[in-house]
Amino acid sequence: MEIVKTIEEVRTTVKKWKIEGKSVGFVPTMGYLHQGHQSLIKRACQENEKVVVSIFVNPTQFGPNEDFSSYPRDLDRDSEVCSIAGADLIFHPETEEMYDSFACTYVNVDGLTDKLCGKSRPTHFRGVCTVVSKMFLIVNPDRAYFGQKDAQQLAVIKRMVRDLNFDIEIVGCPIIREEDGLAKSSRNTYLSVEEREAATVLNRALTQGRVLISEGEKSVDKVKNLIQRVIEAEPLARIDYIEVVDFETIEPISLLEGTVLVAVASYIGKTRLIDNFILKI
């Protein structure tokens, strides 16, 4: 496995693979990799002959008061995860390599990005769509892999790829959880022991909502109210949002039908965590 820092190096390597007729999978990450990322890399290795993983903490998707400077970074640890999972190349650029000092071009996906996480993080998805577009143009993969934990991001990237005619298959992969149900996240490292225990309330609340739907409940309000009651019973939790939307459009729905995304975001102490489930009804 090789680690490179420049766009030219990535393009040279991938062009060689393509000339040899090899398929290329791509897993974009911000590093501090966990089992969720590892599952994406393994899936990419199963479905492609070569796999590129990017490790880049993207400044443009962080708001002014968010955790860009403190976001966890550990390239040695990440390299080991990538190697074990079977990746062939890590792209680990500096910010200056990805963004010219006079850069003024951004990618926006309207509509899908002003709800859920986009409502409280108004510039977040502009940063995500811009960096992912740049990565797609640099790596030129056949397939790219994204986790369902960031379900809104997955929906946004799928729409962007359709709208901009990227010749890339977007593969969504299941949420990987701890034994107690907490969704794997790099931000879990911010939690104290007490907060870590409290954070399991998100999955518990969603599980109860899912059971209610499986029993035939069609009212969105009843499902949201149940999830809200469970989370509010945890003193360390402060709800950002609880939403039930159409997964493809991220538009709110009043009746549970079609492909539905049930998503929550909550602060546990000072740490903002997200979780969700997707159902076809």
C-alpha cells in the first residue's frame, strides 16, 4: 500500500490502473478511521480490483465554531486500518494541495441541503459537495462508497452525481455499531465515560420508533413524539432535530410510505451525534 500527498501522484497511479483494465473503488474519509470506515474499504475491495482511500480533514465543511482544529487525526493508525482492510493507495493531501489560495468555486445542491443537518450547519454540505466533486475528478473511480450513518450526505451525493452526470456508481453501506448500539463515529472519542453511556439513547429511541412503525403505525407525528420522549428522558441529551423525510428528496412527509428516512441529531454534553434508519414501507 502506498501513501501519496499530491493530485499528480494519484492521477498517475489511477491512469496506470485504468490502462491495465482494472476497476477502481474509492472511499473518501476525514481519517481517524473506525470499523465503519473499515467496512466501506472492505466492501470496495470486494467489488473493485484497486481501492483508493482519501484521508483529508476538509476545512470547508466545518462552520466557524465547529471542531476543525480539534478533529482527531492519526495517520499511522489510519494507515494500519487501510492496510488491513486491503486498500491499495491512500491520498493524504495538505489543504493547500486541495484548495488554491484564490479558490472561489463551490458546488451546491439546493433543496436537499437546507434541512436536517443542513439547517443547523448552513455551509456544511457546500463544503462536502465541493470536496467530494474534487476528489471524484482527481481519483476518477468507478464506484465510491459512503456510510448510511450520514444518510443526508448519501442522498445529497447521489443527487449531485445524477445532476452533474458523474460516471460513478454511489454505493451506500450499512451503519456499523458498537455492541451497545451506538453508531460508530470519530466524534465518539470526545465523549466522557458518562456521556458515552448516555449516547446509547439515540439508538434506543430509534429502535422504539422502528418497532412502532413495524406494528403498523402510519402517523409521522406519533413516531417522532415517541422518539422525542425517549431521548428527553436522558438528562445529558439535548435534541437538535428529529425528522421523518422521504429519503430521496429529504422532504418532510406526513404519512409513512415509500422509502423513509428517520433521522435524529442530538448533543450529548457538547458533542453532536447523529443516527438514523431507512425503511421501505
